[in-house]
Amino acid sequence: MLEELFLRNAIDAFLAEDLGATGDLTSAAIFGPHEMARAEFVAQESMIAAGMARVAAQVFMRVNPSISFTAVEDGQMVSAGESMLTLAGPVIDLLKAERVALNLGQRLSGIATLTRRFVDQVRPLPVAIVDTRKTTPGLRVLEKYAVRVGGGRNHRFSLSDGVMIKDNHLAAAGSIARAVFLVRAAIPHTLRIEVEADTLSQVQDCLDCGVDIILLDNVDCATLRQAVEMAKGRALLEASGGIRLDNVRQVAETGVDLISIGALTHSAPSCDISMRIFC
Amino acid sequence: MLEELFLRNAIDAFLAEDLGATGDLTSAAIFGPHEMARAEFVAQESMIAAGMARVAAQVFMRVNPSISFTAVEDGQMVSAGESMLTLAGPVIDLLKAERVALNLGQRLSGIATLTRRFVDQVRPLPVAIVDTRKTTPGLRVLEKYAVRVGGGRNHRFSLSDGVMIKDNHLAAAGSIARAVFLVRAAIPHTLRIEVEADTLSQVQDCLDCGVDIILLDNVDCATLRQAVEMAKGRALLEASGGIRLDNVRQVAETGVDLISIGALTHSAPSCDISMRIFC
Amino acid sequence: MLEELFLRNAIDAFLAEDLGATGDLTSAAIFGPHEMARAEFVAQESMIAAGMARVAAQVFMRVNPSISFTAVEDGQMVSAGESMLTLAGPVIDLLKAERVALNLGQRLSGIATLTRRFVDQVRPLPVAIVDTRKTTPGLRVLEKYAVRVGGGRNHRFSLSDGVMIKDNHLAAAGSIARAVFLVRAAIPHTLRIEVEADTLSQVQDCLDCGVDIILLDNVDCATLRQAVEMAKGRALLEASGGIRLDNVRQVAETGVDLISIGALTHSAPSCDISMRIFC
Amino acid sequence: MLEELFLRNAIDAFLAEDLGATGDLTSAAIFGPHEMARAEFVAQESMIAAGMARVAAQVFMRVNPSISFTAVEDGQMVSAGESMLTLAGPVIDLLKAERVALNLGQRLSGIATLTRRFVDQVRPLPVAIVDTRKTTPGLRVLEKYAVRVGGGRNHRFSLSDGVMIKDNHLAAAGSIARAVFLVRAAIPHTLRIEVEADTLSQVQDCLDCGVDIILLDNVDCATLRQAVEMAKGRALLEASGGIRLDNVRQVAETGVDLISIGALTHSAPSCDISMRIFC
Amino acid sequence: MLEELFLRNAIDAFLAEDLGATGDLTSAAIFGPHEMARAEFVAQESMIAAGMARVAAQVFMRVNPSISFTAVEDGQMVSAGESMLTLAGPVIDLLKAERVALNLGQRLSGIATLTRRFVDQVRPLPVAIVDTRKTTPGLRVLEKYAVRVGGGRNHRFSLSDGVMIKDNHLAAAGSIARAVFLVRAAIPHTLRIEVEADTLSQVQDCLDCGVDIILLDNVDCATLRQAVEMAKGRALLEASGGIRLDNVRQVAETGVDLISIGALTHSAPSCDISMRIFC
Amino acid sequence: MLEELFLRNAIDAFLAEDLGATGDLTSAAIFGPHEMARAEFVAQESMIAAGMARVAAQVFMRVNPSISFTAVEDGQMVSAGESMLTLAGPVIDLLKAERVALNLGQRLSGIATLTRRFVDQVRPLPVAIVDTRKTTPGLRVLEKYAVRVGGGRNHRFSLSDGVMIKDNHLAAAGSIARAVFLVRAAIPHTLRIEVEADTLSQVQDCLDCGVDIILLDNVDCATLRQAVEMAKGRALLEASGGIRLDNVRQVAETGVDLISIGALTHSAPSCDISMRIFC
């Protein structure tokens, strides 16, 4: 689900940003084009690896398709000091791709690692940890990929492949029933309809008009539990808002189907990975 | 230094990512094109505002150039509950741009806020807090802009507008003198030469061959102090590695000229901003 | 749901194709830049108008934003001889945009007109006429827009905003249940799952594992009726294959929810519209 | 004359349209990247094949360059049930490219087939069946290629590689002679000049000032015959307007050199081709 | 014939090249965004002005559409010290566009000036001075525009809007007649056919098979004269090769119709223009 | 320092310009896709070769990656009649790339040759011949590469990787000291600061505030000599303005460090190279 055809264009743009008009001036002055080296991405802390083969290594391949590599699997836990990606090729090309590949690998592993921590907190409850649209502009497909690597699931990718009826929509439409009617008439039948409900009475309205997914944002656990009882499986219940590692289990135990967490992508700290090079 | 001409292209790409093939299906089903609204970005925590007028508001302008706005100044401290950006225009267009504008504004304010905290720690010492190339791929110009908003200064933007001679280069060249000679002969005379030194003897070699900037990475404060004494202003000294809010002052007091910190961009948590809309 | 921001890029590419390297050589040799004219799109046959204001007029606006226009509403029936779009501006710019605007307007009106004919055939049965992915490469968003103008509804836009499990997927997965299980675990929860069923026993399997939509391709009406009875509203039933204007009513009367027709987009003849110009 | 270098960009755009942000969700959930299959394009009706090797197969190659194929020659007649293109490669990639490749192949074969029918009607008269600029925006080069495959010839590709003086130009210039003089002075000497004439007296004017091609649009056969006699080979005569399969022979027998038909590209129904896959 | 729609993209690319990642660092540090200035392009030598309003001024407009300007007409002779373009707007934007606008204006005026010198040499003989495809990659449309400004005419723009049969083609086809037959059958009837002839016997072959244009490359004047006599107006005769200001008149007097000169574009020295700014 | 990744995009654009919509019509009509040939770039005059392998040959490779080649080294002097690049591949592809490859090779060799002539004039004085931003829009990286091939050095590539304080900046800032202070505070510490000085008193001001490079534009040799004495190596001195082959030595002998010459790129005549093809 990471389309290589399009990933290529993104990587080219990232390389262009880091190489500037004239490339790696320092290395070009010192290394010839044929000096070979081996390089290694080494974890500086424990983390869930994400995107080593499918993203970081591809950065090197765009610079020089003859660079060879082996990488740890996506989703594998690595410890400080372990090698995550080994590369061999012209030293000048390894240095050229280094920074972009690290920047991507560190961020994606950061997201996968944070996602895994949330997933571990709720195991084995039948609840999914899901992401949001609070992703880094330009990196949504990659960041949502990292969420899946970490064991999470994806919410909609864009405003056009999912429907979310919020308070402003409800106010304009006049009622949940009318908003759902309007939306259902307009969208492809392949999409589910999600409505944000603030109260149990709104939950009931949602159930009454066949809403597929009900979002309960910043709602306390007691209310979540009541909503679960009301829904009886007729709609998916999604909790969000203020979810942290120390309270996610409590939310999960209410019986909701999904817990969506913006912090998975907007606030996951980058993992620390460094590249060692052996000329 | 944020070129509007090129920012536009980036914003279009970010909007395309969030709008998908067919745009905001939910809102299109409910709002007509002429229903007007007012919207407001409200700080949910205290922060240094960055990019409200020059970035976030521009996202709305790309969706509909008739949207009007007023914004807090870049670099201004705002408190929880304060308005940072107010907008007026068609509700359908305000909703279309909301997520991209927030994602950018939150990230940039996060970087400015973290930068300011470092800058405040070292005030009024004559030392600059500077960023690195550890930025989010695709957002470097924006993130480095946020560092400046926070009171920091920028390191080189790419591999082609600055020179950094590291251990691999030194090993290949044989000596600092030879590496500097090779690089100096190859690059535009408008660029300074920076060399990473691990020891005081390397610092001496750098000074001997007229290096402009000496990077001391993961070097203890005692050694930094000695380097400052050796240099006597003949080269800029830059410290990096393991700099945190709780030790940056100590490093600054050694007398180095610059302290570079990757975390400014790769690990600044997004600030919490939400958009309220009044139809 | 026609995002102007992105439509612009498509129109620019279409104009580039028709203008070539040096533009309208003939008109440039004869008309000065300031000779004004009025132009009119005139229907040469009866049709449902589609895309006059939102597409055809936009082509003229890209060539020269000062061109003014009035247009018939999307979805309006026009008769031979009626004016569909009137324009005023520099004659040289009207001629420059003419062919691209006509080519688009004729095609979109053709699709809307054919869709309307299908829709009229099944009125007032509670069944939707829907399109497919058999669209012209590069024009999918526009062609699906024309289907909606004609009163039809849209199926998924791409392989990533809808799920369709077909015979090859079933064979590989081993069973409907297993295929649905695998897909459900992998996709955003905002998407429905559609399965293509060839037999009533497969329909039963689909119902048993909670499939949202069942596609019955090239299935006779008696079987469709039985499937409708089995489903009892637990899944949407979609019929497709060999649907023509002369048999669509019969299919609709089986009680299926949706009838999808590739011909709406791949075989709708262009409507005949011509541009008259008054210098 | 189908430049592969540029066809690639068009195919990438078409694939992006059909794959969306995240590609073929259904197949990605079920097939591994290494499951191989064979696939076959099978004609569902008799047709002139166009673009199998040079277009449809290239779509598969862009998705995965390791896909191998054999294809029928362009211009070959195939019957219902015959194989037109056989492919071998990873099943997941075959499914990814299927729809775009079929959409292109069906349209191009449709155009070639219709063109051939017109060409067959006028055989062996010394007259060319030619296309127009009434092509699908974005597909002109491909559609004009299909016309040649069907035995037709191409009119100008764009407004800048051919000259066509029409009534508005004549009105503005004051006379045919003046219009031709103005155009001749402005354009590359490598281009011929074509003028649309409505009457025999205009034909005479064209001949008098050395026009290269005279377009007679919606002119009856008797008049065409007279024009042929007047021209005596001094200019090419092109007939257009209202040409159908049942009257094209009659027009051809008047002795005109070219018959241009917009329907070749704007109204050719897609041919029916389906892809069978053998996992 | 300079399409503004596409010129814009070229100008953006040129500005991106000159502005780099972060724009005019020097001016941004010193000028505020609202300091206004007047600027003037002043000729430093006598020249034919080309592209002041349509190209150079457009560069300023892309940087800031509020910049106003007045410009000398294309084709006007200006003397050293004369003003060619006056501008008013924010000083920061005037400086940003200066270099790109000058680089373009100097080059185009250089080409127009050289072209005019050739044109003046052959006046009033009925012969056209024409350009070639020996243009600067990326600037062909602009450079050919400058040739027209200087009074020259354009040869074909690309390999696809003109036909030129050279010795390799003749060798492969076996004879001029066969080469012309093959080409005529393949190309749009709107294009003329040009053949390069080395000898008078080849000229005769060309005339015999109705070639439209005969290119005589590096042929002496006596032979040119004989070719003119043989052709008697049945084909255009184009001379090329080794044409200089001091021999062009002699060539023109042979009676050929066209003289093509690569140096017009590949070796015209830039004219000297400087920008004065009044803050 | 010629990034292949990005050179490719430039070459594709140049080929698109020369191939037009439908490619080389002439050759496509005559040669089959499998007819092979050998081709050779032959110097028609003595020159310094530039860009044969890294630029011209890459044009052929983009058209067909199977074309093989051998090329003279960059910087090598070749005489009239010598082969500079030999190629082997399909004749149709050799002809397709010919013009673009020649246009680039001739221009780059022209720049390298002119640069070498200046460099030879000042040998062995310790002074660098440097280029300017007076390059052809779109070709800056290539043209500056050719300057290096010729033995010159590069000035800044864009407004964002170098700083140049000129008279307008000084006027606005009030003094050299203030301008330097403002700029130094705003720019990356990796960049040097250059100031244009018109008088020796300004040179002194520059030295007093630690300017890195002083530009002396259109200053006579006596003054240059005095500036050299004043500077005593504390700043680099750059002379520019009115430098010709016949006075460059005199300027060099003043002791300045750098001589910058716009003519290297804006007025170098193309070298004459032709392609011979052996079918």
C-alpha cells in the first residue's frame, strides 16, 4: 500500500531539498565517484523499526540504483546498538542520501514505536488504535503506513474517502437525520458515514438513522460505556480526545471499537538512529 | 525569506493530499457555496505563535482568495484561550483548508516555542541557538523559518550551501589540512568551511589552516572551554550533541559561539491549536 | 466536489495540448489583442447540460480571467438551437479556448444525457444508477461529476477508496469469509466491503459474514430477485453487466439497490454543441 | 511517433488517478508481493487492435518493469474470443494496472475500428480519411495514433502546427487574399495554409492566392465536384461535416483529397475487451 | 504567439533557480516588505529592444503582481542611455526579479539586434532571414520570438511540426522520390516537405516529386543561382551554412527565398542593459 | 556536482521542446525501430570539451538507455576534426537526441573554452577567474559547471547561498557597519558576507567591520592595488566590470584574489561541433 511509483516522486523532492542546486559540495571535493564503502543504520535506543527497506533504502536507490542493502523487517523491535539497515555502494552516494534517509527512518520508527506502546496497553481487548488526519503535510501516506507497522489501523486518508459529520454540519442541516440523509444521497455507496455525537441522545439519533460509525470526542468513560450498551453492535463506536498512554486502557475497557489518537502522528518523538560508514 | 511564489506550490500539494480526488464530501453535501462563516484559531496552551499570517492563512487563501483574515505576529507569546488567527469567508472553504492549516500552524508554533525555550535559557550570553538538517522532509524551509521566529538562527539549508568536513572526509583526505585544501579549491568563495573536530589537537589543526567554523560534537564542557581559549576568535566554535534544556546554559557558558540542536525540528511536540467556526 | 484548485491544472494541460508550442498561429496573424467579441455555445441537439459554468467557462477563464460569461445550470435540459453558454472577451482568447471547452462540454453533456435516460427508465423505483471505473484516463473526476449531474450516483473513485473482492481474491483467500476477514483487518474502518457473488450460495456466504455490498455481475433477473429476498436489506445489492436502456427497468424491478453501468462513461456519444462568435 | 519518454508521464498520471493515495487496498490485503500469475486481454467482439504493445502493455511495465508480455500487432483484426495481449508477473501488479490498461486499449481499439470502417468504405479511391481536433482532452496524441492504426491520416495536432483560416478570420481581414497574406507573413514557411470556403467563388479566391488546402464544410456533393474541377490539383480539397458511414463513399466519389471526420475520435464507442487472470 | 499561460511556468522555474531555497537573503535582512522604489532598465549600448513588456516585465509581475511598469515596444531601436523599462513597486521585489529579468531581456535583445542586422543587409530583396533549431535548450519559444521581433521569420519549432529529409534519410530510402513518398504518406497534410539537396541533380529530383522546400546547405552562389532558375517558383529555396553579415547580401542576390542562420540564436552576444533603482 | 537525478528532468524538458507532440516525423517515416547506426560528434574548431559524457551523452541515454558511448574527458583540448563523442544505437534514437545534445555540448564547450582563455591569461598568478549570476535562465548549474571545466571557479549559485551588499542596501541601512550587522544577524553562519565598495574609504569601512569579501566593480588598477595593500589578506578582494581578454592580466597583477566576469556565461560564442552518422 506504499505505491513505489509515487513514493519515488516524493523521495526525489526530498533529495532535491537536501541536495540544493549543486549537491554535496564537501564530499564531491574529496571522494572520487568510484570509492566504495559500507554503511550501517544503528539504533541508538530501543524502537519498533519502520520503513527501513521500503522507504530509507529507497532513498539510497534513487541516488544510485546500484547500492545494495539488507534491512530489518517492518514492525520488528530493535535494541540500542543493533543494526537496522546495511548498505554498500559508492561512498559519495551513501553520504548524499544519508540525511534524507535518516530523517524519514527516524520519524517513521518514532510513529511505529509510539503506536505499538498504545497497542500494547490495550491488548488483548477487541479495540483498534487508529490514527487521524493530524499528520505532517506531505507525509500522510508514509506516516499512516508507520501506524500500521506499529499495529494500529488507519482512519480515512482524506476528506474524500470518508465522511465525518460534525457539529457545524448538524447545525446547518438542522438534525442528525437530515444531515445523514443529505450526505448519504451525495456520496459513493462504498463509504460509511460517521457522525460526531456529544450526548447519549445524539447517539440514539445516530442509531435511529443507521449511522455506521459514531465518534465520541472528549466523552467520559461512564458515558462511553452507556453508548456501547445502547449501540449493541449496530454501529462502530470511536472514542477520541485526551487519550494518553496512562488512560487508554481505561477507555478501551468501556467496550468502544476504536480509539483514535492524533498524537500518534503529530507528536511522536523521532527515534534516534545514526549512520556509521566504513570506507 | 519565505518565498510566496514557491510556498504556493507546497500548499497546493498539501491540500491535494488532504482533499483527495473529490474534496470535502461531507461539507459539500450540506453547505451551499455561498454560506458565510467566521472562524478562529484558538490556542489551547501557551506558545510562541509561528506562521499564522504567512503560512496558515495562506492555506485558506489558496482555497479561496476572497477569505479575509487577521493574525497574531510571528514570535508573539500567546496564552491558552487566546485567538491566533481569525478568518471570514464561505464556510465550505474554511472547512476545506482547516486541517492543513492547523497541521502546519501547530508544527511551526511547536518548533518556535521549543526554540524560544532554549534561547531563553542562554540569555544574555553571546551565543546563538541554531538548527540542523534534521528537519521533516519537504518542510525544511518552513521549519527553519519557525526556528528564526523562535529566536534561533539557521545552519546551512542544504548540502550545497555550506561545507561540513567530517571524520570520513578527513580519513579519506589524510589530514585536516589536505581536506580543507581540496574543499577550498572546489567551492564558491562565498561559503565558509566548517570542520568537525574531536580533539583539541584537531582544533589546533583547524586553526592552523584557517578553518572558518569548528564543530565540536559530544565534547565535554571543559574541553569546549579549552577550545574557546585556543581559538581566540579566529574561528567560530559550534557545540552540538546531547544538548537539552537542562544543560544548554552550561554549554553556553563555555564561550562557544553557536549551539546546534537537532531536536528543535525533529522532536518539537506540536502545539495544541483548535479551530472554532461560527456559521 | 469539483475542486477548482486542481481543475485548473487539468485545464492548463488540456490547453497546452491544443495550443502547442506557439499558440493559435492563425488568429494571432489576424486579430489584435484588443478586438472584442461575443461568443455563444449553441446546442445542436436536445441534451442535459453538464459543466458549462464549472468546466467549459473555466477553460476560457484560464486563457483570460477577464472573459465574462453566463451559463445554463448543470442538469438542465436544453433543446436544439438553445444557447448554453455566452461569453464576452477578446476574440483571440475566445478562439484560443474554443476547442478545449467544446471538447469537454460535449463529452460531459453526453455522459449526463445518457445517465438521465437510464435514470428516467427506472423512475420512481428506489434504485440508483451508478457509474464504474471505466472512465477516460485523466477525466475520471469530471466524468463522474457528469454522472451526478445526470442524476446518477458514483461508485468508488479509485482502488484506494473502496474495496471490491472478486473471484481471484476469493480463490486466493480460500473462502468469502477468509477474504472478508483479511480485507476488514487491513482497511480503514470508514470503507464498506463489497464482494462479487456469482451464485446464491455465495450471496448467503456474504450475508453471513456481514459484507456491506454484494455485486451480482451478469446474473439473470430471477436470481437477482431471489438475492433481494435473501438479503432482506442486510446488504446493498448491486447489479451489473449487459445493462441497456431497454432492459434496465426489468433489472430495477428485481429490487436491487444499485445498477452500475460502464457505458455511462465509456460509450456515451458526445453531444453536438457548436460555438458561434460575433466579432 | 508515440514518444515513450512522454507517454510514461501520461501513464503515471492515469495510474495515480486509479490507484488513489494508497493503491489497491483489496488486493494488498489478500495477495503477497511474490504470487505470480498470467493474464490475458480477450476481445469480446471483433475489432481492429490498437495500442496493445505500445500503450496497454506499457501501463503494466510502469507498475512493474519485470512484467513480460506478447501482444497482437497494431492494426490487426481480431475476433471475439481471441487473445490480444498476454502478460505474466506478480498478480498484485497485474491487478493494479488492469483497469487503466483496459480503459486505454478499449478506447484506442474503438477509434481504430471505426476509422477502418470509414477507410474500407472509400477503398480504393484516392482519398484520405482524416481526424480533427475533436479529441479527448489529454489523449490527443494517443487518439490520433489510433486513427493512423485504423488506416486514417492525421490533421494538425494543435493550433500551432497548422493554419486554418475560418469565416471570422476572413471577416476581420476583409478578404481571403488579405487573410492569406497576413498569415503567410507570420508563420513558419514549413506550414501549409488552409482556408475554409463556403462558396465556389471563395474557392476561386483561394486558388487565386495560392492557398494550399481548401476546407469545404457541410457542402453538397455537386458543389464538391465543381470545386474539384476548379482546383485541378492546384490545392488539396478537404470535405467535412455530416459525414457518416452511409454517405462517406458518395463524398469520396466527388474527387476530394481528404475527408475529415470528428466522430472518429469524439464518438467512437469503446471496444469490449476483458482481462482474464490465471493465478 | 507567446502564450502567457505557459510563459508563467518558465518564469517560475527561472526565478526558483535564482532565488534558491530561501530567496534574496541580503535584501530581506535590510529592506522591509513595504519600502517602495522605482527602477529602470537602461540600455548601455544601441540595440533592438525585445521582450521588455512581454517577458522581462512579466518576471517582476510573477514576483509581485502589484508592480507597475511601462516598456518600449518590441522591435524599437534604443540608444545607449535610453530607458527601456520603468518599474515601480516594493524594492525587495524589484531586487528579487532583477537578475532573471535582465538575463532574459539582454539575451532576447541580443538576438533581435543581430537578426535586424542581417535583415538590414538584404533589404529590400524578397528573401527571408530565418532561424534554426540551434536555440538554447529551454528557451526556444522565447528566442524564436526575438527573431521575429528583429524582422526574421521562424523555421519549424520542433521535429514534429516540420519535415526535413536529409542525406541519411535519402540513403536509407534509396532515392528522393521514395523518401518523399514515405514521408508524405505518414505526416499531416498540413505540413510542407523540405529536402536537403547537395547537387543540382538532386534539386531536379526534388522538383520532379513536388517537394515544397529545398534546402541548399553550404552551396556556392553560382549553384544557388542555377537552382533558382531550375525551380522557377515551383519550390521554395532555402540557403544555409556559413552565412555571415559580410556575405549574406551576396547569397540573397542569388534569388533564394530563405536564408537560415543558426548564429541568430546560438551566437548572438547579449546586449548590455543595466537596472538602476531609486529607493 | 552535476546531480544526475535532477539533470534528467532538465533533459526531458529539453527533449520535449525539440520533439514536440509527435516526435521526429521525418525519421519515423523512413527508419524502422531496429536499424542501428554509429554516430560521432566532431569538433569543427579547436576548443575545450565540456559536458560530452555527463551532459550530451545523457541526452541520448534518456531517449534510449541502450545507446552506448565513449567521450573525451571534460577539460581536454580538442582540435578541429577530432572526435569528441562516439555513439552506437538505433538510428532513429540517435537522430531524435542529436539537436538537443549538440545545442548543449556546443554551449558548454563554448563557455569552457572562453574560461580557459581567461585562465591562461592570468597564469600563474594567485587569482581565480570566477563567474556571475549572468547565466542563461534554466541552465545555471550546467553553465557554472562548464566554467569549472574551463578552470574557473564559481561565485554564488543563487540569492540564497551568498550575500552581496550593494549601494542600495548601504543607502537603506545608512552605513556599511549597519548593513553588515543586519545581514550577519539574519543569515546562516556558514555564509560569508560580500560588500560592493566604490571607494577606498568604503574598503576601509569593510575591513573595519570584518567583511569577508570586498567587490570592487569598475575600479581602476591603481585603486585596486591600494585596496590590496589596505586589506593585507584580511578580506578577499574581487574585481569586476569591463574585464576583457586584453586587460585581465593587468587586473590580475594588482594582487586581487578574484576576477569575476559575466561574459564567461552571457557572451561565450557556441563552439562548432557537428554530428556525423554512419548507418
